Amino acid sequence: MSTRILDHPSVGEIRLEAVLHALAEPVRLEIVRFLADSGRGVPCSEIELAVSKSTGTHHYRVLREAGVIRQVYHGTAKLNSLRRDDLDALFPGLLDSVIAATRRRPASEAPS
Amino acid sequence: MSTRILDHPSVGEIRLEAVLHALAEPVRLEIVRFLADSGRGVPCSEIELAVSKSTGTHHYRVLREAGVIRQVYHGTAKLNSLRRDDLDALFPGLLDSVIAATRRRPASEAPS
DNA sequence: ATCGTAGTTTGACATTCGTCGTAGTACGAC
DNA sequence: GTCGTACTACGACGAATGTCAAACTACGAT
């Protein structure tokens, strides 16, 4: 059998450092931006990343273990969504400001 | 002679990932919290950190190179201050939410 | 039962990171 | 000048991180 249920940190277990660390990476920031835009559970396969599949899996896990996203299985797909409510309650304004900044500067960009 | 003038990124050079990475570390977060509380140029020696002096220097540099703090020499002391204005302009709400969260959970803490 | 799709796990690797001690530089005071 | 204070620079070290390919598991459909 499988561990089809994924471990998520409870709200009380979410640490600021872990969240910031999770967000401080271009690939993961791209995932967060995408999830913020599409609002609902998105399968990993729908988000095109510039890295291999296993690296993608790794980044999703970092985000989940930091408490940034929620992942639930739905058949063979794994639906990802932002934990907006929890993060907003813990760190009001944090996610909003990061997402807003990410939208202004599309992904990763070179300074002028 | 000396390089008594320190390089700071211009506002346009500040990258979100670098700022988040700089903030995603307990010692650096402690420095930021301290600077936010005391408002003005604070010498490194005034902030007691749980690491050696050379490690402290390293963390100050990471913060400066990410654009989070400004450092200016004043005699032999190096005065540190938050780049609140620049960060607020670039990422409105980000610094505020991080500082607020840091104040709620003193430094680094274990989940319940 | 077979196949394909979706995602994971396991090693491996190079890079970055946080840490330290030691030696060094810059400046003010004496 | 000499001394002390404040901070830096240089290795060095182990730990963590991002990356990949290859082999694997889980599920749905045929």
C-alpha cells in the first residue's frame, strides 16, 4: 500500500524561516505565482518548470513541508494549492507582497 | 588604503529572491528585527548574536548585498540600518509582515 | 493483465551555505 | 608613534541545497 496521504505542517508548526526559505528560490516562486493565479488545485503536470521532473517533485515537497502549499491526491494526479488562509493568518501581508512582486517581475530577471 | 565605502545594490538591482534568501536565516532575521526596533544606524557591536564575530560579519554582508540593510562607516564603527524606504517601495508590505512575525515569535522557536 | 500517465525515490554530483579561528586592516585615543 | 577597539579577509570544514537520470509505485483505462 501507499502513503497516499501527505504530511502537512499544522498551522502552529509553520515557521517563518521555513516559509521564507521556501519562497527564496526561482522555481518555487514560479510555482507559487502560478498557484496564486489559478486559485484552485492544480496538478503538478500543469505547471511547466525549467527543471526535470524529479527536481520539480523536490521543490513541491519543500513548499509543502514549509506549509506554503497543500497537496492532495486525486487519482494519479496530485493537486496543489496555496495555503493562503493559513499563511495570511500567520503572516498577514507576506504572501500578498511576494505574489505581487512576482507578478511585476515575471520570473527571474537580470538587473539593469 | 581602504575600501571604506561599501557597495550597495541600487534599488533597481534588488531582487526578490535575494531579499527572501537573506531573510530566511535566524541570525539575519534577528539583526533585521533589532534594526527595525531601534530605527537608526546601529553598530554591529551593539547587536548580540549567537555566533562568532566573523560569522556575524558574513551575515551583515549578505543582508547588505541583498539590499536589506545599509552600512556606512563612522569612525571604526559600521552603522547598520534597514533600507525600509527602498524595500517598501519595491515590495510593499513584505518587510512589515516579516518584522511583525519576528516580533511575535521572539527569535527561533520550536513548534508545540 | 497490460499499458500509459503521474509522480516518487534513490543515489550521485557540484555548489552554496553557515560556521569557526587566525591573521590582518582601519581608525580614534593616548 | 603605540595601543585598543571594531570590523574584515582568508582558508577550512561539514552540512544543506539544487540538479539530474534511472528505477520504481500508484492509479485509470483498455
